[in-house]
Amino acid sequence: MRSSNVHFPKDLAEALDVLHRQPGILIFAGGTDILREQGGRGIALPEDVLYVRDLPELRRAGLTERFLEIGAAVTVSELLELGNAALPPLLSETAYGIGSSAIRNLATVGGNIACRSRFMDLWPVLACLDALVELRDQGGATWMNVNRLVSENGKPAFPEGGLLTRVRVPIEHWDAYLVRKVGLSDYPAPETALFSFAARAEKGILVELRIAFAGELAIRSQALESGIIGRSLPLSQRECAQFAESYRELASALSEGLALQFVALVGGAFELLAR
Amino acid sequence: MTISFILNGEDVSANTRSVDRLSDILRERFGLLGVRSDCRCGRCGRCLVFLNGRLVPSCIVPAFAAKGKEIITIEGYALTEDYIDITEGFKDAGVATCGFCDASKIMATAALLEHTPRPSPEQILDQLSSAPCRCTDPEAVVKAVQAVAERRSKRLYHRAL
């Protein structure tokens, strides 16, 4: 097995310089997604690897008045250590459900978002929270909504050529939320996915609604959400059933098993608004 | 490439390639046979080591990621008083782990108590998900870890006096 050239940049500027010179280089942080399916003796990596796990600029996390800001190389354990006061409940519940505690010590927030083979657990939650990601290259920084990291056919579409440096999660209050893992495996598999739902009401009116679901494919319809926002709460049983049914067509891209579970979870989420 | 790191308290260097797993380097270059490399996907827990104080499955850590870091294996941890707390605490609680999981359960317990001196049953079960094994009743393991926590806090209290 061929050995790779591993670059250890000392700071972000040096990492961006390497990335500029070698745009196709593999960006490596925790490596859990890259290594989890390589059960053989050696690790197969491309010819050039950019090791960013220890870059100080990517290791910071903190709270401002409006945002939770997370460096891309912050591990899932470190994210959880920010505590429930700093983390939206949707995010902390999801992070706590990722792998074992030892895996969470390795897996990074950026790696979870930038995975190109499938959507990992953080994507649907960050999509629900309308989080932004910062992509850096030598030309500067671009902020992009997590919802844009999806191709037209619902597959992951993380942009090539840039380095994911930070994630910014708006701090908002949610009156109802639900997050559920789907599938029997604790590890990513074709029949595993994550469902995420958040809603906010003001004076008995539903003013914000977000539903995202992702595994190998991602589902989120802001058009359907907009059609439901503005309803009076609590929803009637008839409305719950009607709204759940409206998501059935979106689920047709999923396997039969995942589609059934997705529609059932949408129904369960609307039930929360019927109480 | 040659990487330098601290292994069980000593400065060491190793000539590695990017294909090398940390677990393999620790076993084969340094003879630390308490680090196993069985599943090679981070699930079985038999390769757990402390990497800069964090418990990680070393079979899914490339050796190059150890550059400049500190690693403690079960061999290094076995020289500490905390190790004695854990093994004696397990013994007192009547929990006998098997040869498959004893080192990983000790390392997982150590990591938990380092940050959470009085863990809840949920925290214990979550932590021990890193060292899965069906040899022992989970409820018994929870009680054993709580016994270890008690023993450890008493020792630290007496030392502080």
C-alpha cells in the first residue's frame, strides 16, 4: 500500500496555502468517517493529505449574543462540554447520540458536516437550526447556509476546494422540538437517518416550523413549512394528519422503510403541536 | 516520516508511514500488547488509549496523528494509583471482567472518573459503550464503577488532608 505525503500546517494561512497549491488534497481531521470502513491492515489514503486537526483557528468554540460559533476541528465531545446552557437542545441531544464516547473524542464537527458519502447526524439538526458554515480559501471567506450543501437529487454536495473553518448556529428559542435516530445501527448505514423538527409559536400562532431528515439522502421543504406556518395552535387532529400526508410525496425518494418512518415521525412532530 | 511523541511518560520517536494505524505501531514497534487491534473500525474498544488525555480507539487513529502528542496505554496507566482504585473497586463489587474487555473497561472507567468524579448510571453506561462486552451484567458494572468512584474520592480526600 502506497504511503501518502502528510502535510502538518502550523496555522490556517499555511493550510490554505497548501490547499491552493493542491486543490484535490484530502483534508483530514478526526478521520472517523474515512477510517471506519477500512477494516484491513493498512489505511488507504490519497497521495496527499492535509492534517488540520490541530490548527488553533479551527479548535475554538464559544457563544456570542446571537450565535454559537464552533471551529470545524472541535470534537463532538468538546462541543458537548460547552454545556446545555450554550447548546440548543436539538444539537446536544444529537451530538450525545453520535457513536460511543471514545468516537466522540475523535470525530469533529467539521468532518460530520463535510462528509461526502452521506449525511451524518449533525446535518439535519444544523439544517433545522439554519446554521451557516464558513468556507475559506486564499481568496477569503464565504458563509453558506447548511441547507445549500445538498445537490438537486438530495445527495451531499459539499463544495470542493475550500476549507470548512467554522459553523455558526443562530441562538433561537424553540417551543417544541424532536430529534430521532432512525435505523437499528449505531453507526452510519444505508437504513439509518436522523429526523429533526423544531417549531416556535407566538400568541397561539405557529410562527416558525422546520423539518429535516437525512441519511444517504436529505429532505427539507421550506415550501411545505411555509404553507403550515401561520396556523393557529393547537393543531386539530385533522390538520396533523393532513400535514403529515403532505410530506408523503417528499418521502418517495427514500427506501420504503425509511419513508414509512419519516412520515410517522412527521406525524409525531405535528402531534406535539396539537397539545 | 519520523514522528515524536510522549508514550507512557517517555519521549519516543517512530518511523511511520501514513498507512500505519496507531494501534499497530504501539503493539509492534513498542511491544505494548495491551493495545489490541481487532475490529479496526473503532467499535470493539480493545485498542483504547489516552491521546492528550482523551480516550480514543487507536485502531482508527493514523499513527501520524500522534505527532507531538501524549499517549498513555493500559501499560502506562497500570502504574498509577487510579488503576489500583479501579481494579480493587471492581473486585470489591464482585465484578470480574473477562480477558476480552478488562483493559478497555479499566481505561473507559478511568476516562470517566477523570472528568466526572461522581457519575450517574446513565453517564457510566454511555462511557462504557466505548468498551462493549456482554461478559458482565451492565447493572453490576454500574455499581462497580460507583464503588470505584467512592474509593477514589476517599483516597484523594485523605491525600488532601
